[in-house]
Amino acid sequence: MEISRRKFFVASAAATAAANARSSNGKRPLIICAANGYRYLDRAFEALHSGADTLDAGLKVVTGPEDDPADDSVGLGGLPNEEGVVELDACCMHGPTRRAGSVGGVRNIKNVSLVAKAVMEHTGHVMLVGEGAERFAVSMGFPRENLLTEHSRKVWTLWRETHSNQDWWGPQVGAPNWTAPESHAERLVKLNEVAANLGIPEDQRADAIHKVLVPPTGTIHCSVVNAAGEISGVTTTSGLAWKIPGRLGDSPIIGAGCYTDADVGSAGATGSGEENIKVAGAHTIVENMRRGMSPQEAGMDTLKRIAHYHKDDQTQLKYVSMIYYILRKDGAYAGVSLWSGGDRKRRFAVHDGEKRYETCAFLFDGNPIEWPPSPNVPW
Ligand code: GLY
């Protein structure tokens, strides 16, 4: 887990070299998104090709996972808060008109990315939260529905019945009174037993236990540029699993989870929302590009700021996960991650006429938490 200073600089130098190579190959139109958007890229690219607006194309990507009950990081089936209630966050920025919309802590409405767009188009506000946002969505014709699937309910029950002091009550990572949690191994026997009793199928148990031990932040971001250089971005999430009700992460925060500037480019984030809010990640990246950095340099600089905020202390940073998706107006792009992901490399997805996964450049080699090994998932 520890990384030497030398390895750190080697990893950074390799990442920067790759970034500069990629950045010089800007091509438009182009869509970049988190890996869980891969299967929706074709329909978005087709729409873009047929003249769709860049934000509408991005929404064709992110509404895929929102509608998919099997994706437990977003929309329907998202992992709930500590009370078992799914609360969703989203924001979007429309470059051509320099408008933005955002919703936070929304219950019972699955397509919060579309609700964020509705806030942008139908109100004089930028951000609505909680019950007001839900009532606004219903008034705009969005149906109320139960977002907690049987799968998510069982994983939440597994967490509730087995969690100890490793929850979101207490100090932030790196605060003076913060201490690293006890070994995960001590909880495994009980977790396996309770998971079996809950009827979680054996082939899904490792994944469920992983989500209890290392609460995921899920999320999907998508940025889109068209042939004319118009650019937009959108981010949507069910947020941090088992969060305290009312917690907002970075995804609904314009400038953290997503930021788009028609003159420069667009960026978005998945990962530890609390960390990203503190560095205003997406905004920092876009401003870095405005000052001349390549997309990858801009992202790596922002990751280094997160590391700096933790004094480059690996005992803290191993609990932080962060990926940035970056698109410059000219079509140059990058995906950068705080951690490489070890054997399971952190990836992002791109479509510029050819749909593909690419591996993120990274700051630290390894995984934030190395046990249990994650099972293979379809993206
Ligand atoms: N990045 C999503 C969240 O922290 O809620």
C-alpha cells in the first residue's frame, strides 16, 4: 500500500507523458463518461450525429444507469442512506447558453439528471434540494416511484446488521481525532453469515460485503462536445452508500461534481464527494485548462491537491477514491484517477466514432482498499 516518493514521481511522469500524447489528438465530436455509461454511448453518439444538443446527448448516456435497477450507484436501485431511503443528486451545465441546473437529496424520482435540466429550463434558480425538489419534479410530470430494489434493500440490511464504528458519524478522514478503522478481516465471518441468512445469492455475496466494508460513491459523469465545439456536462448519483440522511456529495455541486465552460471545456467526477468538494475539482480542472494545461495535466494537478490536503499521507489517502473525466473544447480528453486500481485498472469510456474503454492515468499505483477482491462486474 505504501508508495515510495520515487514510484510516485515515476507514475506521475508516465501519466503526464501519456496525457500530452493524447491531448494533441483532439477530435470532435466526442463523448467521455464513467465506465458504467459505456453501453449507452452508441445511442448518445447517434443522437449527437443527428444534431442533438450536447446536453441532451449526455443525458442519453446517464439516464441509462439511472433507469437500470442493476446499477446500484445511480437512480433506480441506488444504494440508500443509513435509514434505507434512496436519495439522489445531480447537476448539469449547458455550455452554449451558459446555464446550469442542480438537485440534491431527491427521493422517489429516478431521473434526477432530467430534473436538474428541468430546474435549469423552467426556474430562475440553479439548485433545488429535498422535498421541494421532489415536489418540483412531480409538478413537471416526473412519476414518483419506489427506488429501493430488493437487491439494494438486502445489501443495506447487511450493512445495518453488521456495521460497527465504521460509519459516517465522527471525524472526517485526516481530522486531528481521526483514526483508521479496525481490520476488515475481523468482520468477515459475521458478514458472510448474515449475507447468507439474508438470502443474498452466493455469487453476489463478495460484492455485497465489499459495499458494506467500503461504501461506494457510485455516480456517472458525462461530458460531450459536438463538431461545432459546443460542450456540456452532466453528473448523477445515488451518492455515498449508508450516508447520513440529507448528506450531499459533490455530484449536485456545480464546480465540484461537474463544471463546463463554453470557452474552455468540461470536467466531472466520480469518487469521494467530500474530498472533491474541498478542492472544487471540476472547476479547478477547467481553470487549469484555461491557463494552458492539457486535460491530463489539469486533472493530475487537482489529484495532487487532494493528496496535498492529506499531507501525502497514505494512511489517509487509501480511504479516498477519485476519478476525473476531462474534455477540452477542441476534443482533447483525459481520465485520471487517484489510484490505479491495481489489477483492475480504473477505466473510463469514450466515443468519437469508435466506442472504447480507456485506462485512467493515475497518481498512486494500487487500490485504496485491497480486500476483498472485487468480483467481475459487467463494466
Ligand atoms: N461522488 C458522489 C458522492 O460522493 O456522492
